[in-house]
Amino acid sequence: MYFSYKDPKIGYRIGYATSTDGLNWERHSNLNNLSTSKSGWDSEMVEYSYVFEHKGIQFMLYNGNNYGVNGIGYAVKK
């Protein structure tokens, strides 16, 4: 599961967790490398993601600063 969380020191980020039963979850901070840009529309926040696969490639759509006021971005999993 990808989820959004707010870190008081760095703002909104996207996290990743897994569960075998849907009740007990384990966070995997090292598996999501999406970070903010140095400047621009996603320099403060990355949050509210949607992950999908197309032709065997995994994509993530996500909002940037101010909850996506300036649009959405996408990331491609390598």
C-alpha cells in the first residue's frame, strides 16, 4: 500500500507498507525513493499517489505543493 503522511519537519510525503492480513502493517521506508524537487511545483510536498501498471511498467501519479494546485506529476518505477 502506498499512503500519504505528514512529517512535521519535512511536510507531506508518500510512504509504502505491506501486510499479509490487512490488519498488521509493516512500513518500508527504503522502498519509496520519490522525494521533492529542488525547486518548482513539487518542491515542498509529494502526496496522494495513485499507482498503476501499463504494459509491464509501474507508474505513480501524485500531487505536488498545495495538494496539487498546479497539477499532478508522474514517476516511473525502474
